[in-house]
Amino acid sequence: MATNPERSRGAPRRVGIVIPSLFALTLLGTFLALGTWQVQRKAWKEQLIKSLEQRLSAPPTALPGRDSWPALTLGEHEFQRVKFIAAYAPGDEALVYAAPTSLRPDVVGSGYWVLARAKLPSGEQIVVNRGFVPEGSQQPSAHSDGEIADPHESVGVIRWSEERGLFVPMDDPGRNLWFVRNPVAIAAAKGWGEVPPFYIDLEEPEPPGGLPRPGRLHVNLRNAHLQYALTWYGLALVVLVMFAGWVAAPHGARRSDLRT
């Protein structure tokens, strides 16, 4: 039987274009998916920033009572500003290493957050982050001027326990040194008794002597998702243009490229 010359030449040509086409299609689909994901992340980040700004700029409301604590959730109530009356136990505090945070741009240099238990008029206890102390001032005697033993009104923000990252050291209760703000774990180790799963980041009042230093939280979240999306979409365009140019090249040039 005679062999069709055109069919014989067409078969290698089809085989030679299949693998490059699949490779280009895979790259194109991957880059487009990553770009679309960044667009979705951009919308999520913008909504998060808007929500945080609304919560942190709202007037403080009364701290919910003990019966309401089980109903509080991280998604709905974190960063809610609250006011309450409480008394603090002088010198009874936990030191948490203060890693850099965009929420408190006024905090610079190494130091510690001072977490203390506060007793409410109802008799319940909560944990309050009273503020920042720099390295060298972490011992209670170094900031004793800031102690206010009598019950007084405070304003702060509800926060939930921090997650321990992969490279975050383990806590050292024996040295009263902690690396995550986890009120339940700290209270258990120090024998404070039952406390809610949240703590309060104190805004005011500023104590006599200035330490520990409370402060307002500010929303300063990085949002570079648009740049990331444009980068991925740009790579997708590059793949499309290069593949189109390769397909449009003379057949002999494509075969030379494949051999190279």
C-alpha cells in the first residue's frame, strides 16, 4: 500500500507541537489562577482593613458581662473597644516579649508587654495587657510608679490569644517570660484562676510615670495584592505572546528550537 507523504510529514509535526502546547497551557492556567487569587485576596484585605478601622474608631462600649463571654467570637468581637472598671494586683504580672507590630507604631526597640489580672466589680477576673515596657524596665520595681491599686475606669480593645508560630520559642514560666499573649495559659501557670479566652489591650489611662505604656491600635496592614496580581497576569501574557510567536514561526525554525 502506498504511503501518503503529506500524512507522514503531518504526524511528526502534530507530535512536535503537543508537548509545548501542553506546557504553555499549564503555565498560562497557573499564572491566571494565581493572579485571580491575588485579586480575591485584595478584596478580602480591603474588607478586613475597613472592618478594623470601623471597630478601632468606634466609641467604647461597656465590657460584656460574664454571661455573655461564651458568645463572644474572634471574628465578630476582636478589636472591639470597651470600657470597664477594674482593680489591678500590684506587682502580679506576666512579661511577654514584644515582637514588632504594625498595630502599635509607637512601640520601638526591644521590650515586653505587661499582662496583669484585673478584678471587675462583679468579682470576675480578666487579663489586661497594660502596655509596653522597654528592656531594662521589665521588673515591677522599675515601673512601680505606674501602679494604680484602686479600682478605676479603663478603656481598651478586646483581643484573642495569639497563635504560636513555627519559630516562636516556648514560654519560660520559671523566669516569668512568655512569647505569645495567651491569657488562659498565663493565668494557669501563675495560679490566677479562671479567666476568659480573650484579653484587653489597654488604651487608657496612662499610668503615673508612663510605664507600662498603653496606646491606641492603628490599622497599618500591607496591601500589595494588586501588584502581585498584575505580576502574575503579566507573566501569563508573556507566555501567551511567546507561544503565539513560536507557533507563527516557520516550521523549520520550530524544529530547530526543539532540537536545541
